[in-house]
Amino acid sequence: MAQKHHAEVAIIGGGIMGSAIAYYVAKAGLDCMLIEKNDIASGTSSKCDGNITIVDKDPGYDSKMSLVSQELTVELKKDLAIPFEYRELGSILVCDNDAEMEAAMEWVGIQNEAGLKFNVLDREDIRQESPYFADDIPGGLECETDSLINPYLYCYSLVERAKEYGLKLFTHTEVTSLSKKEDFTIETSNGTFTAKKVINAAGVWAPFIGEMLNLDIPIVPRKGHIMVGARQKPVMMRNVMEFGYLMNKFQRERIADQETLKYGVALVLEPTESQNFLLGSSREFVGLNGSVDMNVVRTMARRALRFFPKMNDFNMIRTYTGFRPWTEDHLPIVSAVEEIPGFYIAAGHEGDGISLATVTGKLIEQIVCESETIIPIDPLRFDRFKKKVPTTSM
């Protein structure tokens, strides 16, 4: 007979969300286990860049949530034993044309009013950022507090520290069934588990876990491509995106060529500590088809050359894809589920998972412990997606 394991809290999903949750829940003294179908950080968290950014967040709740996450990550740097290539360099957005530059200046004003450290960059500022930039870039903006990490190392660092706090880790353990009577019963490829509480941190696979409890979780996979540049002269010292990235992310009207719009392509360039660089990005709804599309890759390369024409002879060594868990309002679900007491969701962060993992881990710990949360959680509630039934007069 398969061995039966029990914990007060079971976390399903060993990506950056599950890792951050495991850290905070274990540190709070709760008996907990983390269940992952493959290895830690083997899904979306190993197929992304490492930005902890505010620069690409909508002003208001979204950007405030990211700021809190940045502050918590700085604190974690002191407690985690495994270095995770933390670099607090700030990040920049560059504009393609004068119309975007006007919008960027307005964006800086809004973010400054919210108390965030944003600055306008003019044409000369952009030239000083990198000798590879095109001469006709009108300017951009920067966020001083943005930072970069290695997501893969961050997950392992969080989990290793959580194990010291008492976390029980089960990798290569795929959840096949989930049910609830008094406790939750979790059937897996590695035996039967039981828990008082279950946290669904399965990212794009969160809806499959929800279905096991007849729960509809409105998260859709959104595919993205990333190219990896060979080691060569540094292109940038810090992360750079184009202002059009925001237009793609929030599905706003944007001036660009047909293929760029079709594949949701916008420049994102991230220097790594190992002297490579990551180049993106694309956004597509194509289900769970993870194949690399060379049409997308060529479109991304063309877009990069618009901003970095002097990179024309640089070597790219590989391309990979990942799936971002998308929600229709671009905010994650970090919430208890009222109709299933003891069941929680921490998923739907789309391309903001690295930025928001730390604050999500802290919030879930506070929600599970029923303590005051570090930020208000109403915008993240699961029940915000329930269809409102129109009232009829008698």
C-alpha cells in the first residue's frame, strides 16, 4: 500500500509562486508540504526573464503591489543562503516615436504622484545607456527601484530555506485527483497525501487543479518566446523594454507593423550576470502549443534591431517558449475560495510572476493564518470573476 503523507498545508506547484509561498508558510511555523509534478522551477519559472519591475505596471494597485514585492525581496536577500543574482540597477522603457514619448511623460507624472521613483529620459540620456541604441530614439523613462534576479536560483533558494523551516518537499509527484471531505485527499503519481488546507499555485495548470473540485478558474495560457544571446560585449547594464510592451500587455491600441501586432511582439532586453542577454518578447493565445515559431523569432529580431541596429552581427544561441497564466483584468488571483473552505488560489500573474512572487507568498501566508494583510487583497479575490446576475423588478 502506498505511503500516506499528511500536513496542515499542501502547496501544489513548485514554480516561483509555490516556492515563495512555501518559504513564508514554513517560516510562519505551519506544517506544510510542497508537491511538484517535475522539478522545482521546471515550468514557466525556468522559461522567463528575471525582472522585478514596476516600470511595466499599470499605475495604482498594480504598481504598489510590485513596490511591496521589491521591498520584501530586499529583506529576503538577507535570509536566503543561496545567492540568486540579485542586481538593483533600475530599468528603462524606451519610446519608438514622439507620440509614445508624450504618453511616457504622462506616465511618469502619474507614477510620481503615486510616490514611485520614475524619471523622464531624453535622447541624450538614452545614448548614454548604451552605444548600441539607435540615434533616433526620442527618449524614454526609468524606474530607479527595479531589479533583476535569476528566477531558477531564486526558487531553489526559497525552497532550501523553507526546508530548514520544516517544509516537506515532494518532486516528481503529479497530482491526479483532489477531493475534500473533512480534509483534502490528494492522489498523486507518488502516493496519497492529505491536508487540512490546499494552496493551488500551479500557474497555467491551476485550472486543471480547480476542475478536480468542480471549480472554474479563469486562467488562460499566453505563450511567449525568449531568445538567448551569446556572451559578447555588454549591450546594456540594466533591463530595457519598449513603451509598446505596455500596449501589448494591456491589449491597448498601438502603432506597429502587422506581424509585430499579430504576435504581440515588443522589445525586452535583459542582461544576465553570466554576460549573456535575454531578448523578447511575444504574446500569443495558442493553447499549450509550446513549439518555437520562427516567424515570431524573426519578428522579435527585427523589432530588436529597430532599437539596437548595431546588434545586427550578434550571435543568438537558442530560443525557448513559456506559458504565462493570463487573467482578463491582468491581476492575479491571490485568494481563499469561499465555496471550498480551506482551498486557496495563488495564480494568474501572467508575465508578472517574478515581480509579484514575493508579495504573493507573504499574502497567502497572511490569508491562511487569517492575519492582517500587507496590502489590501480585494482586487485579487477569486469571486471578482463571478458573473453578476441582473436583477429584475417585480
